[in-house]
Amino acid sequence: MIEVKGLHKSFGDEHILRGIDFVFETGKTNLVIGQSGSGKSVLMKCMLGLFTPDKGTIEYDGKPYSTFTDEQKRDLRQEMGMLFQGGALFDSMTVEENVMFPLRMFTKKKKSELKTRVDEVLERVNLVDSGKKYPAEISGGMQKRVAIARAIVNRPKYLFCDEPNSGLDPHTATVIDNLIHELTVEYDITTVVITHDMNSLLEIGENIAFLKDGVLAWKGDKSKIFKTDDETVTDFVYSSDLFKKVREAQQQGL
Amino acid sequence: MRYLQSIGEYFLMLKGVFGRMTKRSVLKELIFKEIDGIIIGSLGIVAFLSFFIGGVVALQTALNLNNPLIPKSLIAFAARQSIILEFSPTFISIIMAGKVGSFITSSIGSMRVTEQIDALEVMGINSLNYLVFPKIIAMLTYPFVIAISMFLGVLGAYTAAVMGGFVPAQVFLQGLQEEFEPFHLFYAFFKTFLFAFILATIPSYHGYYMKGGSLEVGKASTTSFVWTSVVIIVTNYIVTQLLLS
């Protein structure tokens, strides 16, 4: 569980986060949604330890990050998995080497043991036959799956996903969403997903934080977000034509 | 003011490079990869340039020696001095700033653009040590490249001067040994080590701290080449002033 309390972050005169309070629950996919510039990425970078908050605390399983020693911070980083927007796979390494990378860096196991774990994870993301290929030789959806495999290979406690569906077709996006959700339940991870994708909201939105101008404007789950009357949320959720039409149809009882 | 900030950032980068070390077995592999890419990969062009520039130096000297009072052995002497003192250590380094420097800047810059450096940081890896330290260690073998360049430069001069019929082989070899100062070799290799460090770190700095997209990677490579060359030339002047004057 990650608990964010009264989080503030500014860059110069720009006040990006203005007192965020939210609990990211374990075993659930926690979605952070909001318009561009609402502070989603800054919030995630604060949770990853890449930005230091100006005020407020972030607690990992009840322990405030500000009290961690350098060594504890390093250990915490090794308990985190991150899925970047573009995958961020290492171009010079094969799929197998990419997935093996965190294991090679942080464990002292034999190569054969590492290989077994890599095969296991690649099988889990349905990429058994692509181990020897380079990232440039596989599709965008496959690259995302490799990135997921790399993120979970160390059995992390926390998984962060930055717009995992960007640039993917709707079908592949659903596959990625479901994979993230299944792994969250299977490994009992605290998963934080930043997204603009309303389909993700419908698929995996178990615990949702809606940010607007650096403030937590709404929180709830997927069953509540489509019923809320909160205008700031409905303006965002029903901004696409498709969702507008679905809403009109619902209102007309169709 | 911006230049001062860049200088400060460069030294902070160096502090980061020698900070928390990457796992030894991984580092060893990275160093060999860099030696292969940076050093071995440059041998062909260095050999080609050195041989022909050595030949041209000998030709130019021979063609400009019109005074019968000046001995023909001067052709070998002039070729040796210009190759050992300046051409191999300094000018090959400037060529390497274009070849190796651009490669380093663009490869690190691309990693920055595609968030691969962020991925390393999130994993808890000291990205500066992981990316730059192996390049510095690999560049410690750079003096071998320069030694090869010196040898081929002199060989090129011999070929052009002797085969071209400007000077007999015996006279050339005699000129080659005339007033030879072993200290000049020390001077040449001392500055080669400095240039190696510059070649590994300045392009890395420009790649690591670049901002923007793929267009900026190209711009960073150009800036990196300009600054690496400028620093090599200035360092060359200072070292020459300190060691030879």
C-alpha cells in the first residue's frame, strides 16, 4: 500500500501538486486520471523517488519515504517495477537480455537460474518465441509486454505504469490492461496506472484518483465514475463523442 | 553564465560517474563492449588516415626542399617530428571527436529521449556510472591506437619518400633516428591520455544532459564535436607550453 498525504510540489512559480491525499491499495489497479498538466506524472515521479516533494509525505506500507536511509531507498527502488510510456527497452539488448537485466544487476543467482525465471515471465506475457529478437524487431504491443515482463521479473511490491496504452490499437490496449490487472492480483502488487484511456477506466479502474490542477478532485471506482454528477469529472469522462453518445443513449433509456 | 553552469554540471557529472559502482561482472562486460565499439571500431579509419597523411607530410617536405645544402634526411626527421608530436596525438583525437564523440553523444542522447536512462534510475542503478565509466576505462586503451597511428604514419612517410624516389632508404632511416628525444614520446602519450579522458566525458555530458527529441540528438552531437575539439586544442596548447617550452 502506498499512502500519499498532503503532497505539494512546485517548479519555480508553478505549483503543480496542491495537497494530494490518496491511498493506493495493494492487490488493486489504482488509476490516476486527469487532463494533461493536471500533475499525474509529477505525482508518479514523486512516488518513484525521482522528485522530492516540497511538503507532505509518501508512505510505503506505513513507512514514510522521508525517513528512509540511502540504502533503504535503494532497496525500495528494487521493489518497484516501472512500465514507461514508450516501453524504454534497451535497444542494444535482446528481449531476453532486457528482461534478465534487473535480475543480473541485483541478484547473485547463476545464469541458468536467471534464464529459468526469464522464460517463466516471458511465458506469462505470451512472448516465449521472441526472446532472441531485438526491441526494434517486435511490434509496439509486444514491446509493452516485454516492458511488463521486465518490470515484474524481480517480483516487485509496487508497479508503476505511465500511460501503458498510448500508441496501441484498442484490442492490444485491452490485452495490456488485462495483463496488468491479472499480474496485480496474481503477485498481490500495489499497481499505479496513469492513463487518459477511458477504456482502461472501464476495464481495470478499481480505485480511481481524478486530478485537476494539482488537486484530487474526485476518488472512487469504475462503478461510481459513470454515475457521478460531479461536473469536473463528467466533463473529462464524457469528453469523447463515443462516450457522449453512450451517455445520451443511457439518459434516453435506450 | 550558461557556460559556467555547464562547466559546473560537467564536474558534477564526473562526481556521479565515480559514485556508486555498477556490479563488477556487468561492468566488465560493458567495458569490453566499449573497447570493441570505440577502439577496435576506429582502427580502420585511423590506420588509413595515418598512412596517407604520413605520406603527404613526407611528399610536401621533399617537394619543398629546394636548397641543396639541406640534407635529404630532413624529410624523415620532419615527418617523424610532425607525426609523433602533433598529427597522431592531436589531429587523430580531433577526428575521433567526430567519429567516437558523435557516436557517444547520440547513443546516450537517444537513451535519454526514449526514457532508457530514466528506466535505469528507477531500477536504482547509477546511470552515470553505468553509461560513462565503461567508456572512460575503454578509452585508457586509446594510446595503443595512437601508437599504431604513429607507426603507420612513419611507414606512410617512408613509402612515399623512398618509393617515390625522393630519398634513399638508408638516408631516410638515418634521418628518422636523428636527434630523437624519448621525452617527446612521453609528451605525446601524456597528452593522449588527457585527450582520451576528454573524448569519453565531454560527448557523454552532451548526450546525458540533452533535452528534447530526436532532432536535438543531432544538435547535441554537433555541439559535442565542437566543444570536444575546442577543449582538445586548448589542452594541447597548455600541455605543450608546460612540457616543451
